[in-house]
Amino acid sequence: MLSSQKQLFDILDEVAYLNTAYMSPLMHSVVAAVEEGVRLKARPWTLKIDHFFDDVEAAKVLFGELVNAPAERIAVVPSASYGLSTAANNLSLSAGQRIIALRHQFPSHTYPWKRKARETGGDFVEVDIAQGQAATPALLEAIDTRTGIVAVPNVLWTTGAYVDLLAIRKRCDEVGAALVLDLTQSAGAIVTDFQKIRPDFAAVANYKWMLCPYSTGFLYVDPAHFDGRPLEEGWVTREGARNFASLTENPETYAPGAIRYDMGERANFALLPGVNRALTQLLDWGVQSIENTLAARNAVLCERLHAVGLTTVPAENRGAHFIGAELPKGTREDLLSELAKENVFLSIRNGSLRITPHLWNDDQDFDRLIDALQRLI
Ligand SMILES: Cc1ncc(COP(=O)(O)O)c(C=O)c1O
């Protein structure tokens, strides 16, 4: 169990910020790293060719450690949508084949698949699960020999519904389907092991549970797709790109591994040092310890939420770090703004109240939440 890490963040004592599913705050150390990084561009004569490579390469190593994957399988992307569109463009689907997804999963992970189905004569099938029910059995039942691609999250962004990715992987192997993941609501908070899950592609937007700056992310790519087509035809992803003086003389060949999928201007001098600082802190804490801590605290918090009349997704059906609660009928429309007036911050998505604390929270925050809910619900 980890103790509260509030001192590492810029959070006032009177603020109970319980909304990681929306946007994490940045640690002081991350802000300092970003400030130092942005100064390089203020004085471009201090910017070395190494700056175009070193932080990117370090970020891939650190993220690889976090998800148990070699750095050569990681690409740097600006968003989940960028990574998931890359995936959709590099997987084949035949007419009549199906793409299986969860109903109401995040749009960055549905639009590319809807387009793919339209353009190939395939079907985009959304598996519906009622709030509180288990997602994995419903998905397993939907995956059959007609399935070409399974495109799911580890944890649903609205209710926190949990998908057992090892079970899904096994079923994909049985029917020969590709597996594409959006791990934006889970990576960094619960243990993710790509050696075991073996996704074809997995995208993460970093600004939530990864505690990183906005507009940064990663795409994991299985070696089977190392020869695919990137969204952009960049220059820095080619063999010999370090040789700035004669780039036009270089061969068109991409550098090996997943590098070809790196975004244009991937060497973000301001943001990448912040990403690396956040990843280093996550690794220092250890994802298993983060998961255990959030799981234990959320179990206690759920009991208290039940006592004030909320129904939460049962622990066995939700991500350990993520509480989705059903609002009682007749809950006031202005609940979130009233909570915000009391400096308690949550979000509602598709009627599900998301309560997503992290290591910066302490007992005082939970007391403040329960006290406010008691009066407002
Ligand atoms: C599950 C999930 N994926 C992705 C995103 C963000 O997507 P993008 O990086 O494409 O803006 C969010 C944001 O709420 C999300 O909840």
C-alpha cells in the first residue's frame, strides 16, 4: 500500500479532485521537466540533434517497462485516436466479417471501426452490457468464427466495467481474430502485461492514468505489423535520419520496429521530458502497488457510497481503480456543479457517476465527497 502522495501535486487542501478518468493533474516534477524542456526551444542554439532522438527513445524504454514490452514495439503518438486509426488502416477485414466492440466505448475506438466495416462490407457489432454486469462473458459469447477484429478497452470509460484481456486474447486465438486495445482508462493504474495479452495494436492517451501532459500517447505494435503503413510519411522515422545535413540523400527505408508509426514532430522538446518524468515516477511506485492501493481504498469508499444510497458496479466487474455509480432516480440535474461549488470534482458519462481517485487523494477528500453526496442526493 502506498500512502497519499498529495505533496507531489499542485492540489490545494480544500480541493477533493476525484476525476482521473477525465484528466489527471501534473506532478510538480513533471511541470518542472516541461518548463525546462520548453526553454530549449526558447534558445534553439542549445538544441542538439540528440534532442530529436534521446527523449523519444527513453520514453519508449520507460513505457515498455510499464507494460512489459520491448521498446522497439512502441511508437510515440499524440492521441488514442491517432494510434487506433493506425491500427484500423493496417488490419484486413473481408466482407461479412465482424468487428466486435463494447457498446458505448470511447468514440476514438469506434469511428475507425465503423469506417472499416463500411469500406469492406463487414459489420461493426457492439456488445451491450447493463451497468453492473460482467463484460467479459458477453464479449466471449459474441466472438466467433465470423470475427475478424476485436476492438475493446480493458476498462469501459463510463462505468469502469472490466474486460479480462487474457480471456479475450485466448478466444481471439481460437477464432483467428486480431485484437486492438484502447488502454487509456487503465494503463498506469492496473497491471498491463503485453507479453501475455499479445495485442496486435494497443493505444494509450497519456493524460489520465499515466499522469502525463496532454497530447502525448503511445501505440504498441506487434512485430507482425512492423511492415505496415503509417498515417504520415515522416522523415525522422527513416534510416539515417540523424544525418540532418544530407536527409535527401537517405534511402526511403523506415528504421526497424514500430518507429515508422511515430507521429510527425515526435520529438516534442517541451512535453517529452514531462512524459519521462511521469513514467519514472509510476515505475518507482510500481503499477502493482498503485493498483493494490487504489483497489483497497476504493473498496472502502464503495461501502460508504452504498450507505448514502448509490449503487456501484460490483468489485468483480469493474477495474480496481475505477468506480462507476448509478445515480438514484430523481437525482438533481446540477449535481456536478453543486459538488464543484464545494470543491468536489467528479464526472458523469452516459448516466454513470465516475469516481476515480488516485494517489493524491487522502481521507479528508473521501470524507468531503461522502458528506457532500449525503446532502445533495
Ligand atoms: C477510453 C478513452 N480513450 C481515449 C480517450 C481520448 O481519446 P483521444 O486521445 O483520441 O482524444 C478518452 C478520453 O476520455 C477515453 O476515455
